[in-house]
Amino acid sequence: MHFTTESFQKRSEADLLVLPFWSGKKSAEPAAEFSSLKGEIAAAVKSKDFLGKEGEVTLLYSTKQPEPRIALLGLGEREKVTKEKLRRAYASLVKGCRKQKVKALNLAVPDVESMSKGEVIQGVSEGLLLANYAFERLKTQLPEEDRAVFISKVALLGQDAKALAIAKKHATIAEGVYFVRNLVNGNADEITPQRLGQIAQEIAKGNPKLKATVFDKKRIIKEKMGLLLAVNRGSNLDPAFIILEYAGDPKSKDRTVLVGKGVTYDTGGLSLKPVHPPGASTMGAMKCDMAGAAIVLGAVQTAARLGLKVNLTAVVPTTENSIGSRSYKPGDVYVGYDGKSVEVVDPDAEGRLILADALAYAVRNLKPSRIIDLATLTGSIEIALGNEAAGLFSNDDALADALLHAGTETYERLWRMPMFEEYRDQIKSEIADIKNVGGRPAGATTAAYFLKEFVGDTPWAHCDIAAVSFLGEARRYHPKHGSGIGLRLLIAFLEHRIEA
Ligand code: BES
Ligand code: ZN
Ligand code: ZN
């Protein structure tokens, strides 16, 4: 989506003119200056067919304007508007106009007294951008005329260069969200550990500030990443261990390490997941189990495209969790990168195993100022929080608060979960140093406790994104399936660090 600015009076032709309205006491009230149209739209407003409710879209046809259509877009009550309400309203515009196949918009930006210009442009542009997506690549026989048509050009009417720059920044961030959605939605047999390694290399190519390193199986054996290797045993595909570094602030020693779970398909291993009923947590959804990996790779790519002044390293341990005669066995003990032995009670709790090796590697080799991991780790977090927030676990209040703040800003909400020390006992093992499952009570917390074993005293935060990465239904500006939730959160977090 390409943003430009134009004056309202001298605007060029487009497919659609978008005019925002508040839902007034008696009838809809204009939310921006567009007096020249008053006569023309007055009838529609007067009819009360259009009331300006949040997300309400009414199309008018006109022969007198540079655009053949005018959309009246409702923003709801003026006093209650927020950035999130703007996102929702503009997302509903995108959906409302898909049938008309509009590609170019002229858009009157609402005047909102209670919000800064930047927030208004963010809400408007994110709503447009996040909804402007469909995953149709695997539909091979969809007729051309039935394929989704995307908005490719948006002229912001009467806006300055600063506003334009903000819209463009959000367009770059949305590319990152599409990147995550596409990888999550892609076939697991295509988005393999090797493919993820290639993608990291493609991201780094041609940018001297970026560097990708991919450990193959031989190197992983040499590094003694015994837990990643254990999970990989059942798979025909080799594991990979990916490191993607971005040096955006070479003078500083500060470095944020992002670790992403890269299980390209989670069958559950010998604890085979059921296929029925098809849904969010049965096997059929488990191509989503590399969402964390996609987010951290996408975040580094996006940070580099935005030229953020931060040092950032994405670390991705990646493998399938497959079933086979070589699969790792419930009851067996495996030793990880840091030397700890782990009793594998349940081979379906594989994410924490591969993350353990990645966290330990990061602590020992990457001099992290802080580590943030993102992982589709437990079904338990969905039971606790549903799918409107991801679970946040941390050993550092300042880091947790900064992430919570970024979550509020982007509406990619996090909810901090307790790590009561008594729950640590649940992962004590009789035959090894620890075990990989702590039972059903507080299942997301005991998973977090498992990870905590491998971070030492590095400030660390773990986001359990199992319930928000792969949605069973489309909602608001999120499509069905891969949501990309987490990427905007990380970028907002990094931007705030720069401002602070
Ligand atoms: N990948 C799953 C978690 C998951 C569940 C992701 C639903 C997305 C949607 C993870 O590897 C897993 O299987 N976790 C088990 C752990 C249990 C065996 C302790 C779970 O949550 O059931
Ligand atoms: Zn699993
Ligand atoms: Zn998993």
C-alpha cells in the first residue's frame, strides 16, 4: 500500500473517496473538513440510513467528483474514539469495499481533538493495512475475478510530510506482519527448518548491518544442543539453528536477543496429537508452531528496514516434532547445551526443549542485555486467557512493564502471569535435573519455569503466543489463521527503547 498526500480541492482521480463521520446525537456528523461535498452527502445523512456508528460503511455514487464512489465511514462516538477504534473502523472499510475492487483511495483524515496526529494516522493506516490481506496462494483454481483485490494507493488529503512519514512507517511494519502470516499459513512441508534458514539468509543479503548464520545438523551436534537434537530424532528433515543479527547501533553494547520457537510442524511426537476435532489445538493447526520464529525473523527484518537504532539478534531453533521409529522417547533423559539433564515426560512438550538450548546458547555467546522469547508454547495459556491476549512471564519487572506498554499501544495485548516459586517444584525430576512437564495445574507457568532454568540472571521475558498466533475465525483486522500478532508489539517495544 503506497501512501501519498494531496490537497482536498486539487486531488487526483481515485476509485473511492473516504469521508469519516461521528455518530452524532441526532444524525451522523462530519469528522473532517469536506464542506464542498455537503450538498451531496447531506441527503444520505438526513435519511438516517447512515448513522456514523463504528465501522458503518455507506457507499454513494457520484458523477461530480474525481472519484466515482464516496464511502461514508462511521467512527462511532466522538468522545469515545481511540486508536483501536480507528483501526477497527478502517478495517471494516477495507472489507466493505472489497466487492467494489477499489485499488486507489482518496482519504479525508479525521480531526480528533483527544488524540495526537501521529496516533490518528497510526490508527487509520494500521486499520487499512492490517485488513488489506488475504492468503489465497494455495487456492489453485480460484478464478481471477474472485481473487481478493488489494488497495494499493492511498492519498491522505490535506496532510503534511510528517503524517505521510508515519503512514509509510506503518506500511513497512505491516509488511512484517504479512511476512509472519504468510510463513505461518504456508504448508509445513514447504516452510521447513531449511527454508527458514534460507529466509534468514535472504533477509540479510545485501545489507551490511545484517548477518545470518545457520548451523546445520553437524554443527548442532558439535555444539551439543542435545535437546534440539532429541526433538529432531523423529524427523526426516534436519534441524537448523538460525542466528540473524542486526547492528543498528554499532557504538552501543546494548543488545536485545529475540528467541522464537521454530517447530515447523508439531505432531506431538510419540504423544501423537489427535486430528479430530479439527480446530485450534489439534494437529491440523500445528503448522503454526513456528509463529515465534517467523515473528523474530520478521522483527529483525522490519527493524532493519526502518533503520531502528538498536542492536538486535534473532535466534531460532527449528525442527519438526515428528513421529517415527527414531522418535525421542517418553521416560528417556536427554542432556542440553548447558549440560542440564532433562527427563522427557511428554514429547509433545517439545517447544521448551528446543528453546532451552537456544536460551542457553544466547546467554553464553551473545552477550544479551535482555532476552525476549516468543513461543506457541502451551494449550494451557488459551485456557487461562482465551485468545485476546498472550501470556507474559518475566524475571524482570522493568522489562515486563515495557512489553505490557507496547502491548497496550499496539493492541497486541499481553497479560502478566504469576511465577509463584512454589510452582517450580512441579518440574523436579526423580531421575534427571528437571523434567519437561509439570502437570496440568498452572501448565503455562511451569513451562515458563522450565525456560527460566536456562537464562541465568539475564533479564528475560517469555510471551506464550499459542492462543493468538493462529485464529479459528477472522476478527476485526485479523484474518483467519496466521495473525502475525507479536510483530507490531516487538517493533513498538524497540521504538520505545530508542525514545527512552
Ligand atoms: N505447540 C503446542 C502448543 C500449542 C497448543 C500451540 C495450541 C498452539 C495451539 C505445544 O508444543 C504442546 O503441545 N504443548 C502441550 C504441553 C503439554 C504436553 C505439557 C500442551 O499445551 O498441551
Ligand atoms: Zn507439542
Ligand atoms: Zn509445539
